[in-house]
Amino acid sequence: MNYLSECFKNTFKRYLCTSIVLFSVSMSSEAIENNINVKDLNKSENLKLIQKSIKGKVVDESGMPLPGASVLVKGTTTGTMTDFDGEFFLDVPEGKVTLVVSYIGYQKQEVSVTGTGKLNIVLKESNETLDEVIITGVFDKRTAMESSVAISVLKEGLIERQVPVSATDLLKNVPGVYVNSSAGEIKNTIVSRGLGGYFYVSVQEDGLPVTSAKYNNYGPDYFLRSDITLSKLEAVRGGTASILGNNAPGGIYNYVSKVGGHEFGAEVQAKFGLEGDGKNPYYRTDINVGGPLVKGGSITYNIGGFWREADGARYPGYEMNKGGQLKANLYMPFNNGGLKVYAKYLNDRNSSFEFLPTVDFDNPRMAPGVTQTSSVLIPSVISRYEQNQSGVYSTFDSEDLIHSTDFSVGANLDYELDNGWNFKNNFRYSDKGSNWNQTSIPTPIATTGQVIPGSGAAVLYGSLGLFDNQGLNVTPFGNVIFRDQASGQELMQVRFSASATGLSFDHVSGELAGEYAPNSLLFNPLTVFDNNVSEVIDQLMITKEFENMSFTAGAYFSTSNVDRLSSSGGIAFPQLTSPIPSLTTISYLDPYGNEFQLTNPDGVVGGSGFIAPTSFFNLKQTQLAGFFGQNWKITPDLNFDWGVRYEKDWVDGENIVTPQYPRPKSDTGGTDGNPLTLYDNYLVGDASTFAYDESITAFSYSLGLNYKFSDEFAIFGRFSQGELPADLSQFLSIDSDGSQGLLAPKPQRVQQIEGGIKMNREKYSLFLTPFYTLLDNIYVQSIGRDDAGDIYYTPVLYNKNEAYGIELEGNVALHKNINLRSVFTYQHRAPIIAQTYDTGAPGEADDVIIDLTEGNDGASTLNFRISPSYNIGKFYSTVDWSFVGDRPANTIKAFELPAYHQFDLSMGYEFSKMFRLQFNMNNIFNSIGVNAFMPPGTDPTSLNPEAFTREQLLANPNAVYYTQSIPPRAYFLTASFKF
């Protein structure tokens, strides 16, 4: 800070001091790089040589001013810095001189000057990220070379060349992070340093978590979209993320939005694509507009967003993605900081790509009759039903998909006070909704066979109402008739009969479609979740800077009010036709000639007019944390920092759970009064209320050292322990006295040791980070179905595992036109304690705990992404080669998911500063990359992949199971217009 005091002593430069304070970190780094003695800035080495003055302005490629940029006369110490508007004034010797202009995160540029006219200097973003000033997950603004944490920055130039499947799909460009985006735009999975799931990381938008509430089928990616308003993505893995992030020992991933510049600018992107190997159309438009709101730029604005409609990679007969978002902000810079206020409105409908039938455990491939573009989602169905005989009606509409909405408003204040004090406060209020209209893991189910607990026949005909909830026959023996719902054509008949071995359904005539599962149907529950969450989030940070150290104190507060409805639109049993299932109507012909309709005219058990059990969950989570940290520059090259965080969470609420009982033959004829329509003959039981009020405390700490051998080489080391409060899923799964009595939430504990080697040269940069992670109190809960077909949750188990590995991020300029970027992760994960439940047949009576620990030495995986790019003139191109290595399919390593490669292509041509055309091809070679599986069998067996054993596989190696793989090949053409 010495140069600041010198600056204030010089009255001539008093006007520039505001910029110097605001960008002191940037300036100090640049001054060291250029060997500038700041006290001599703007002083000539020989005053008698000064014979002319020059003026200029330094901006980025979008025209936004770069305040605090260094302007130096080459070969001298004569120089200055740009003011808040990016402008500078400099006296230079007469004749030709060369100016060296530099700014953190941008390529250094040399400009020859002969005259005295005003210069307009445009700096391009640098490919190197180690010299980028980071604001996420650190106690004060600093570059990656100066920080003792693992940091990656994805800049706008890299982002705009890709067409990611989802917003979190961009994190595939970050080492140490595995992203499974096979489900599509939402329902993604993140694994960061062996920590699996959103529960262990903080996915942020403009410095605050997208949502503080995390539970099953609800998370940040439901409300996060990547569009043209995204400026950059900052990723901090481990380290101080435990201190400065909420529930974030795995890392903080901050999506930073653009703000308006001092000049008007606008961009429109029109994108047309063909997904599903060129079969299914994709339409999208992005718009971004920004500039000064008032003359002089004392207030700037930025507004933009997107609208997208797409049939999806696996078309079910209706659009898989439709909707968009609008984001806007106002930025008011002032002498010692700035204030940004912003708003976002998201209204988007998305469906996930469900698991497809697969054969061959050694080399997974689609089952006969199924392709990579097939769908197992239910065709278009609208089902209106009554909630709990209450007179309140709801509607299941398969075309409404998973409907996510988000209205958010917030403000970020950054204010530099006198004497080294800095004040920051980030605030956001949001009202979020996620309304589910989707089937749940469709699986084939047999129409013939004996009626034994857990068999396909028992599940099918029990769901159709031919048995009561004890599995007993409640109808006379007769024939079941299957018809195509669209044409009415009879497809097959089976006979319901009894023998010495018990009840069974035997084939009589005809057949159902489906090569891989003859005479079977898809079991498609119509799942309804209605999530509404209102949140207030605020984070305050106060920093005091001294000459060689700084102290930071802060507080985090959030409150999340969760209202969740859980219900069902019924159950559909489509035929296994490809590429889209076709609905089936099912009836029962008794020995007396009476034909009872088991499904309604839409092919749904239940459906319009029936009474559905509906459960309600009301929960409030309050999180309050305080944190403190110190950053100490022990020597000019050695930096030490440490921090602590204490957090307390309160969770209180109640679950109102309603059971359902089938009543196959009602004297009243059900809700429609017709005794021949059994599909609406359901009763609901009395609701039970389960209340809870719990508090959980967590304590985290972290300390690290960073040593700079030079501006080009540095190392760091760090130890961290982060604790996380309980997952809300533990509370929302309470549905009985037994599960309520077993509630004992514990904070999960993550210990990490990491180190780093950083090299940053003109032609290349390298960041190498080995790490070790120990995770304790891992919350595990399995899903089963009771005798009535309703979902229940097993008691909670707590597991423990470890992971170690190495991360690498590199960037090399191979030639003036060729650049190579790469990320690499090697990781070994092993369980220390690993248990799960085998739920077996319907009902809890046969549930057993399986110990998966003994003999399990874990497994190693290797992932990398190599991205060579070629740029010449106005043409640019990039190929992304992604490799995902062999992985155990589950903890017990029943089999391995094989390695796969994926190649993506991007190429474009800038016809002018106003118009650019870009072509993308994702998954060029149409790879089948499997990222998740479900075991053979039917629901509920297929719901628990952790319980699937090697012995079960060997007993039936040719069984059909279910996999979720990367989307098939897709093509996109984007036209960009700038104004």
C-alpha cells in the first residue's frame, strides 16, 4: 500500500487515486511485472526531452473502459494509469515512441505513436487465467498466482464457443470436477474431488447461492441457465470455499453476469440446431443490451436473456425444453466502489432423459428395438384428479414437463472506506417453483407369470386393482385384455387362474410390442411434485487492510420456506414401441361376461376423476454463520492465510402424509358411480402428521501458504476441515412413526489436504494440484415401495469414504495461431464404511442392510478434456476431446461403466465486427457414453442401484438393465449480430 500514500502526496494525481484504490491489486501486479517504480509514474527520466503530450483511451473488445490499466513508454519508467473512464494523459519525448499497455486478464499490447492525436487502444482477453483477479472464495481480490487455493476461470470467449447441454455442463472445463449432464438441462450431478452431489458445493450466481435449499429432486440447476448475459465462471475448488461459501467444502462455482459499459452495446444470437442425431429441431434466441443509463455513465444498465424451444435429443412426441429467462441489472459506480441491483425472471419447462433399456454389462448397448434417440417417457396425457377427497383438484400434464420458475431481486454493494476498510454486502430475495409432471424411471414389467411378492405380475395387476394391499385375489378368475389406446385394436389376452403353485397369469392369444422384453409393458408412474420455495439470502464481509496483512469478518444468513406437495396422476402402462411408447388400455373380462375397465380411456390407472393420495410438506430452514479470516503477507513472496466459520442451522416443519388403498369393486362405483370402471375405485387413508424441530451446528477451518519464487512460478499448500448441516431430504422423507424416531441429523465432515504448483509464462501456464479428501457422516437413504405401491424411505445410514488424486490445468500457445487448453483429473475413491438397504419385495418386512465395505479397495478413474484451437484472421475453430475413464457402476463394484470419448467441434467466421457465424457439432462420432445405471427388474428393485451385486449379475448376465448416456450427435448454427 506504500504507493497509495505516495499517490495522495502528489496533488497532480489526486484525480487518479480513486482508480488506484479500486484497482490496487491489479496495479501492484502490473507494476511488478513491468518493473515500474510507481513513485516515478508519469515522470520523465529527463524532463528536457518532453516535447509533446498524448491522450488515449483503453477499452476491452466490447468497448468497455478498463480503469487502472498500465500505460508505459517502452524502455523507460515513464508511465501512467487509466482513470475510471479508461482514459489517460501522458507526456512523452518528441518523435516515435512505443507504448506498452497492459491490464490484468488481458494480452499486453505495444502501440507505436508518432503524432499527438487521441489513441483508442483495444485489449484482447488473455488465454492465461493465472493472472486473473479472482473475487470468488478468497478473503480479498487477488490473482491465482498469489492465492493458496485452486482456482479456474472460464472466460466469455471460451464459453461462447460451446453449446453446453446445461449450465453446469460448463464445469467439464474445470479440473477435479466430474459432471453427469446425461439427464439434460436439469437434474445434473456434480462430483468435486470425490464429493458427489450439489450438497457439497455452492453453485452461485453473482456471488450468492442459487438456492440454499437442497433436497431430492430439487437443486440449483433447476434455476440456473447459461446464456449470453454470462460474463465468466469462477471456480474455486476446496480451500477457503469451506469458510466463504455456504455448504461448500467441495468448491464454489460462481456464474458472473455482465454489467453495462460506458458505451451502448447490443448483441443478438439466433441459433438453430438439430438434436437427436439430426432428427429433432432446436430453436433459440439470446439478446443482450447494455450501456450508460445516464449521460457520463454514472449509472449503467444491462438487460438480456433467451428463449428456447427444442424437441430434445430423445423426442417423446412433445417438446422436451421450452422457455427462457430475462435478467437485468443497474450498476452505479462511485469513487470508492459500486452498487449493483439486479433482477431475474426464469420460466422454463424441461424434461429429463430417462434411463433406456440396455443389454451386455461388459459393453453396454441399447436393447433390441431401442436406439440412442428412443424415448421411454409417457406420451401426451392430461389427468385431472382430486386431492384426498377434499374437493380440491390438480392436473397432471405430461407436456408441462418439470416447470421451473424463479423470480429474484438482489443488490451487491462494494464500498472502499478510508484507512483500508472495505465493506461488501450481497443480498437476494427469490421466489422459486418447480412443478413436476413426469414419469419416474420407466421400467418393463411382465404381463404373465406367477403372482409372488416382487414379481412383475404382482406389481402390474396389483397396480391395476386386481389384488388388495395384502396381495390377495379380490376378483373372480377371468381374462385380462390389452388394447392399443389410439386405435382400439386388441393386442393380447392373458388368463387369470389358480393352480397348485398359486395364482398366475397365463398367455392366451396375441402379443405386445417389444423385442427385448416380450409381452411386457412399461411401468410409468405419473409423478407429481409441486415445490415452492421462498428465500432470503444475505452475506456481509468487512475487510481491514494494513501494510502487509488484512483481516476479514463476515456473516451469512438465509431463510428458506419450503412448501412441497407430493401426489400422483396415476400409473400408465405403455407398450415398448420405439422410438416413442404407445399407450395401452387394459380391461378385465370376468366369467360372467362383465368387462371392467382397469385403465381409463387415456390408458391410465387413476387418471381423470379419481381420488389421489396427496401429501403436504411445510418446512423452514434458517442458516446463520459467522466467519473470520486473516491474510498475512509475511514477505513480498510468502503469503499465509487462515479462516474459521461457525454455523448453526434450524429446521422445523411438518409432513402431512396420506396413504392410498385400492378398492377394486366398489358398491358405489367409485367417483364416477360406474361399477364397471375400476380405475377410479380408490380410497385414501387418514392423513398422519409428523412434526420436527431440529438444530445442527457446524464448525469449519482452513489455513494455507503461498510462495512466489517469481512472477512466473509459485507453490501453495493447504489444510481444510469443512462441516455441512444435514440434507433436507432427511426431514422430507419422514413418513411414519418409525422414520421419525430414527431422525438424528449429523453434520457431514470433509477434511482436505491439497497443494499446488503454478507456472505462468508468456507462452504457457500450468496449474498442478494434488489433493486428499476424507468424507464422514455420508447420509444414505434408500427408496422402496410398500404393498399399496406407494414410495417409502428406509432409515438413514451414515457412511465414510476417502479420495485422493491430482488435478491439472494447462494452456499452451503452440503457435501464434494455435493454442492448446487442457484439464486433467486422476482420482482414486474408496469406501471406509459403506452400507445400504436391500428393500427386496414390496413392503418393509424384508428390508435388510448390506455391508459393502469388506474387500472393497475402491477404484481409480481418469478424466481429461483437451481443446486445441486454431485461429487465423477472422476464422476460428476449436475441437474439445473429452475422455471419461472406467468407473465402478456402484459402491460394491458389481460391474464397471466403460470408458468413453466424446468429440465436439466449434468453428466460426467473423465477417465483420457486427456479424459472426458459428457452427457446432456435439458428439461428432455419436458415442454412447454411459454415466449411470439402474439394475434389472422392475420398480422397486430398479430404484436401488447400490443394492445390485456381482452375484445377481452372474446369475442373469443377459438381463435387460437401464442406462443413462450422453446425448447423441447434435448440430447447431449460430448467427451473432453486434451493434
